[in-house]
Amino acid sequence: MLMDWLMTTIKIGLAVAVATTFDDNIYLTGFFSEVNRTFRPKHIVVGELIGFTVLVSASLIGFFLGLVIDSAWIGLLGILPILIGLNNLLNLNKDDSTEDKSTNLKINARYRGFDSRKRSLWDVIRDRQTYSVSAVTISNGGNNLGIYIPLFASSSIQSLAVIIPVCYFIVCCWLFMSYNLTRQPGIAVVLSRYASKIFPFVLMWLGFRILLDSESYRLFLPNI
């Protein structure tokens, strides 16, 4: 039973993390392609993780709401992922931003002018360039909040202890992938183009899962 619960929770974490952070690899690839002697990969990694932590922290409001409000009512927030998924699906053919974004990726296989001085983590945290990456992560996190808040609200603390680390793992995967995609920019465009056709359905599945797990349907169909 424990393994079944763990595998199910990991699957939910993977689905929600991939669906909400996949777009990150587009702007992260752009950042990595602009690395120079003062703007290092450390700035991007730390900035992305700080921005994502802000989004997760804000989303934990949903979890605390779930402690004081009946789970069935909280589960109605599952409508948000469904609406976001439907909106993405309806706008699928209208969105040509992948090509526009790809033109902004300044591909450079070699860093121009390596800085011989190693930067400590503390130096990177204090550098304003780090927070320029964080700002982009946060501004791109509207969908993250729309998904995480209802998911966290309908989850137990045990589930969050699995889901949140899985989300951080996926973000680290995007950082690794984006770093390497600066050498192969065509792959980023292909991934973005095809993934956009799949993720609306993933979001809608997550929404229905929240509604079912919270038994929100009983608010309208009490006899079921």
C-alpha cells in the first residue's frame, strides 16, 4: 500500500512539474546562450531556483487554506487547471511564439572571455544579475500558481513532502537540458512545438484528479 501511494504521488508530482515548468527551458536556454565573463551559469541556476522557491512558497497558501476549509470546497480549485488547459488548447493554433522565442536565442557554443576568478555562492546570491533570472521565473509563473495552489490545498503534508522535491528535481533537469541545448538550439524548438499539444491534456487531467480526490462532486451530487 505504501509503495502504491508513493508511486501515485510521484506520478502526480512529475505530471504537475513537467506541465507547469516546461516553458522554463525556453528562456533558460536564452540565458545560457548569453553567458559571458560576468554573467555565469551559476547566476542562472541560483536565480531560477530562487524564483521557483518564491512560487512554491506562495502556493503553500493553498495548503494552509486546506487545513481550515473543508476539502470538498478546496477541491473546487481543481477547476483552475482544467480552465488553463482548455485555454491553452483553444489557443494552440494561434500561438506562434515558439518561433519568435527561438529567434531570440543567441546561440554560442563557447563562452566568450572566461572569468578566471571563481565566484562564491554568496557573491552570486548578492549579484543583481541573479535576480533578473528570478524575475523572469516569477513573471512566467502564473500557470504555476494556478496549478500548485489547488494541488497543495488538496494534498496532505506527506504528499507535499514527495511532490515538492519532485518539482525541484524537474526544474534541475530543465537547467541541465537548457545548458546543453545552447549547443543544439533546434531541439528546443521541436520540444516546445510538440509538448504544447500534450500539456493542455495533462493540466486537465490534474484538475479532474483534484476534483475527484477531494470528492468535490458530492457538493452538487450528494446522493452519489
